[in-house]
Amino acid sequence: MWAHGWGSRHRRGLRVWVLHCLEQGPMTGAELIAQIDRMTMGWWRPSPGSIYPLLEEFEQEKLVRKNADGKYELTEAARGGPDWMRGFPGMSGPRNPEDAVRELEAYATYLEDLARSDRDRVHAVDARLLAVVRRLETLARSGPSPARGTS
């Protein structure tokens, strides 16, 4: 994902981000802006002046349609388009346990960095962090599944 530019502010990059977000389900333009802000962890918050004209362009290209509730959704043409249109490799989540652990390690590093600069933000989620730790410890101690053997 990093190779493609984390906060690409070019129109082509925004196209990919928006199409990826809409793969998750219908969203308004405001929801798309907030989702991209969350996905980039605050590094990039596209402006309404870039999102809404792009959505209009997508409508003209028949890649999205605007529903009666104001939310945009992908059309079948967009869903069947080339893979590069639907997001960066790895953005849809881990593809295997190694990828999942790599992401967990990255999030742990992020939280450690955040704790050094703003401990209160991390402290606010301490109980949830401990619950996740317990779940991961249980998973790590459980060993191989009896149904699958030890291979």
C-alpha cells in the first residue's frame, strides 16, 4: 500500500480511494471524506471541491449511481472493472495470517507512538486493548485445531 502513496492527492489517486470506499457500501460525499480521513489516519482529508466533482464524473462514466437517500453506490460496471480501480493491494484486509499479524504489529507500533505523545488518547481505550490482548493470548495458546491435526 505504501508504494502507491499513502495520501496521494492527485486526481487519479482519489479515484482509487473513492472506488475502494464505495466497495464497502453506499456512502454520501461527506461519509467518503470522513472515511478517507480515517483510512489515512488523518494524513489526508479530501475537500468537498474534489469529492463531489469526482462523484459527478463517476456518474457520467456509469461507475456510480446516486440513490434517493443521497448515497452513492458502485454500479455493476465498476464492480467488474479492472482490479486497479477497486483499490490498492492489501487495502481490503489481510489475505493470510502473516498479513494479519503484520497489521497487528503496525497498529501496536502506532499506539506506542501515540502513547508517547498523547497518552490520554490511548488510555481512553485501555479496557478494549486489554480485551484484545486476552483474545490474542487465548488464540496463541490454543494450538492447532484437533480437526485439522498438526500439519
